[in-house]
Amino acid sequence: MNNLLRIALASVALSCGFNAHAGGIGLTTSAGLHQERVYYYSPDGDQGLDNQSRPNYGIGIEAMVGDKDEKVQGILRMNWLVDSPPTKPDTGKVDDAVFPPAHEQDARSVGTLGLGVQWGVLGDPTGTQLNISAVVGTGFITTDNTEFLLVEAGVGVTHNLTSRIQANMNTMGTMRYRKHGSFGPSVYAGIRYLFD
């Protein structure tokens, strides 16, 4: 009975309206490259390793915390990414039998969550502004149990289309870490609805 009462009280608390005083929410799209290790075996049974740059793309939700007139805002980014499947390793040999079907994969879906900060460095926060941003997070939902740490930093621009609608774009250097670091570029573009 106590659990039922707790659930009911939590439901009431969550259903109460919260007034947003400053911030925004929006949709974002992304595209990028990341390094991935691909293992293969020769017909003799020798193992090889190929480092591949693989494309990824995604869509997500981005929340911004902070007054739109300020140069510093917090960022919460939740994305669903699709990593392209590996290609057959280039071993420099004529033999085709080095990439067995057991290592062939389909595209991989990844859910990411990141927290970060956006700093305006040049321009007007209520107009057009050049900024730098950093995000730390994780690829915490994967289809093949290969979760990873995610760290991104880069430059971007925001432009207020109206007093409530803001377009944004960021070019980030991205690091994924799981047993080893992999690096690559990512580009994010989106639209935010500003509350304040």
C-alpha cells in the first residue's frame, strides 16, 4: 500500500505544471564520421585489424537552460544515431576470404545523452552569435552492448529567426571511448523554441 501511495504522490507531483523561466527546446540533426576497429581473419587463421572511418547520422532533442540574453547556456542533448556497418577490410591481398560473415554487421543504432555548456564569444545572443561548446555524455543504449563515453567540443553559430525561434549549427570534434579512443568530426544543426 505504501508503494501505491508513493506512486500516486509522484504522479501528482509530475503532473503539476512547471513554469519555464529561461531556456529552450528543439530538434537537432547530426552527421559525422568516427573511427571503428574491424577485426578479420586470413584463411590461415591469422587475425588482422583494420581501422575504418565510418559515417553516422542521427536525430534528437536538445534542451537549452539559461536566459537567451546571456552568453552562457547549459545544453542537454539526447540523440538517436545510426552507425554505418563496417566495410570489408582492405588487406592488400587478392584473397577475398578474410572477412567472414560472422563479422559482417548491419547498421548499428545508438542512443546518446550528453550535458554541456555553450559560450557565446562574438556577436549578440539575441541576434547572431558565434559560440564555442563542449558536451560530455555517453552512448548508453546500443544494439550490440558496446556502450561508450562521448566527449565533444567545437564551434558553432546561433541565429534568432524571431524572438522565440532560434536556428543553430555546431561543428564538433568528437571522441568516443570504449577500450580505446576513436575520433572524428560531427556536425549538428537544429531549431530551438525559446521559452523566455
